Amino acid sequence: MPFEPSYFKADFFKVLSNPVRIQILDTLRQDEQNVNYISQYLEIEASSVSQQLAVLRRLNLVKSRKQGNYVFYSICDPAIFKVLDAALEVFNNHLVEVRNTLEQMK
């Protein structure tokens, strides 16, 4: 049953389980970029960026287009940012709870 939503979701969250992939997606939030830009921006080896982009392409989270000697990557579906933003909101809520707990311990 590989076409069921639950299988897609499982694969989707596996792909998002890598922090570098999330950083790459966030880098592509505003505009398309090439591997060299992403690599320099994130201070990660270009070969690692390329490997992670290949994983993101397999799940159709990013697409590419070639222009001259460069390949530019962009987001396929901007709805991905709703997921990333929701995760950030949960993280921030957790931090507030931790801070409140620590303040109560004083």
C-alpha cells in the first residue's frame, strides 16, 4: 500500500528528520539557489548539499532547472513551510514551558 497517505507521511517525516535537509529547505524559502550558494550559506560541503538535495528531489520536495553550468533548486510545494513553521511553533512553545519551569525552581 505505498500510495496511502500514511506511507507518504512516514517517508515525508523521515526526509525531514535530517537537520541539514531542513536547513536547505529554509534556504530555498525565498528563492531558488544553486548548490554552491547553499553550501556557502550553510557552511557545508557542496557534496553533502548535493546528496541531501537528491533525497529531497526523490520525495518531490524540491525541483531543479539547469541554466548554463549551474543547476538551480527550488521548492515544489510551498506548503512544506507550513509544516516547518508548525514544528518551529511547537519548539518555541516547549521553550516557554521549560523557561517557566526553570523560573519556578528559583
